[in-house]
Amino acid sequence: MPLLKKKFNIKFMRDPTRGGLATTLNEIAESSGHSIIIEEEKIPISGKVEAACELLGLDPLYIANEGKAVLIVDKKDSLALLAQLRKHPLGKSANIIGRVVPQPRGKVYLKTSVGGERIIDMLTSENLLPRIC
């Protein structure tokens, strides 16, 4: 990843294992002083994960994501980086899920698949599922 970081001007690179995607994005928004808007339909969630979360009443945005990465990169580099990530078998599901905006500061918003918008808060309790390794 160090080569990718130099080549594509990656601003943030985080592991969403603890607290899932929602907590990771909130940490980035808070530390950067910007807000992040993500689109529900663009988040790559496998059918198995979606089914398990629905069955257990869990929000997949807060589930630990072992072996995943969240990258914030300049818009001008985003498509080239996405193409590079998708070349690797572990990056085949990589996707651009949102954008960083200057105002309001420190918030994460989700544009839902039905056209609504909601604030995605930081995980306030322990992880919903324990790590298995």
C-alpha cells in the first residue's frame, strides 16, 4: 500500500475492523473537520452479510470488517485507484461509496436507497460482534 499512497495521494487509509464502516468514517470526519456523504446503494455488502444482519437485527455499517480498507483520496485520482484496486482478487468489490464535503463539519450522512438521508453516528457501545481472531 505505500506505493499506492504516493501514487494516488491518499489522504486517509483506515482499517474498519473496530466499529465497522460507520465508526471509521466518523473518526475520519471528526479528525479532518469535514463531513462525509455515503450512498447506501454503493456500499459493497455481500448477500450473506446482509442476510445475517437482517436475521440478527444488526446494522451492517457497524459490523467489524476484517481485511477491508477505507481510503479517502483526491477525486482526480479516485477512478484510477479504483481500477488498480479491482485488479487484485481482494479488491474486486472495491467501490467509491461517497464524497467528502466541507460543511457541516465532522458528520457522516447516508443517502438511503429510498431517497432519504440520515446521520450515521459513531458506535457508542462495544462492537456488535466479537472478533474471531
